[in-house]
Amino acid sequence: MVTLRLAVAALVLTTLWRPRIRGDRAGLGIAVAAGTLLAVHHLAYYEAVARLPLGAATTLEFLGPFALALCGSRRAPDLMWAGLAATGVLLLSGSGTALDPTGVACATLAGCCWGGYILVGRRLALRVPEGGLALAVTWGALLSLPYGITQAGVRLLDPGTLTLAAAVALLSSVVPYTFQLEALRRLTPRAFGVLTSLEPGVGALVGLLVLGQHLAVTQWAGVAAVGLASLGATRGERREDVARAAAHAEAGAREG
């Protein structure tokens, strides 16, 4: 599924953007780094989900963005929002079951790769605004291809599997990665990292509305905590942006 997901996404993105790779070795290097992180993240996360409860795997995956939120903090409220988000994810994923060590290692690796992608993805969004994502996903698809062939073989060409993979690619790669890259142009990695913690909450809501998966009271408390943390982080980010804009305006007025 990872191989087909990335391959279909690469085909769609390349058709839309038609990226050019000549004349910008630095940009190409950033795209390769982003694609490598995407491929390893996807493979590690799916291996983790095969061995762990979904909530536990998501919690460990969130360690990457959470580390970014902590490292990028400059004020006490930043740490408070990051801590609240982490608490919310833990409440969401509490299962009380024994965790497979290999699954834990895979989920932790996925979290490290996701945190790295946030940092590299911001550079990609700023350096290669058109076509960078297509290059990254294409490289990620090429990296995952040997693994996919080894695991599935000719089943990769099954029409039903291809149809499902196309839907997954559009809904979980093409659309979200495009919007994420736009967000990375406008947000700091810290704010983006905290906002990433919304994913478990959104997943819980979709599970309830679409799949009929009910949550315990503590898990809904986790959803609320994550939402509040994301709201607080972005409000703080906007205040800092306003302060910086005012400072630049005042400096410009003095120079004038």
C-alpha cells in the first residue's frame, strides 16, 4: 500500500506540476531528503500499525512533532501548549495492552522521520515552491518500490488494489501534502508541529462518524486537550507575527 500510495501520488503530482530538475542542485538535494524521510516514515508507520494498537502507534509517531514544538519554544506558554497536546494524545491512545518492541521501534522511527520532514519540508516549500513536492514523492516512491515488490509481488497490479491505492493516494498524500507544504510556507516548524497533534483528534472523530468507533470519556478529554493546545499555539504564533510586523514597520518609519 505504501508503494502504490506514493507511486500514484507521484504520478498525479508530476502531471500537475511537471517539475524541472536542471540548474538547482541544492533544491534537488532538499527534495531527495524530503522524499527519503517520507518513504521511511510511511514504511515504519505501517509496520508499527501492524504490531501496535492504532492509538499507541499514533502517540509514538507524535514524538517527532512534539520534540519540534519543545525545541522551538522560547516562552513558558509554548511549553504549556506542547505539554497539553502531548497529554491529549496520551489520553486518546491509552489502551493498557502490552506493546510489541519491534512495533515501538518502528513507530518511534516514524516519529523521527515525521519531525525531520517538517524541517526539510519547510525548506522545500521555500526553495522549490513549484514541483518540489512532486520530486520528493517521486523519489519516495522509487525508494519504496523494492520493498513493495518484495512484500506483494504481482498483487500490486491487481485492479481492485490499484483502485483502492489511487483513492488512498489522493486522500492521504496528494491533497494533505499539498496543503501541508502551503502551511509550512506560512508557519514556523514549532507551530506546525503542535498543529500536527490535531491528527489523532480528527481520526477519533472520523472513526466515530464514519466507522462507528466509540471513545471513552478520557479519550474525548484527549480530543479536547489537543484542540485547545493547537488553538493556543496558533494564537501565540499570530501575536508574535503581529509584534514582528509592528517592529519592522517602526524600524522602516525611523529609517524614512
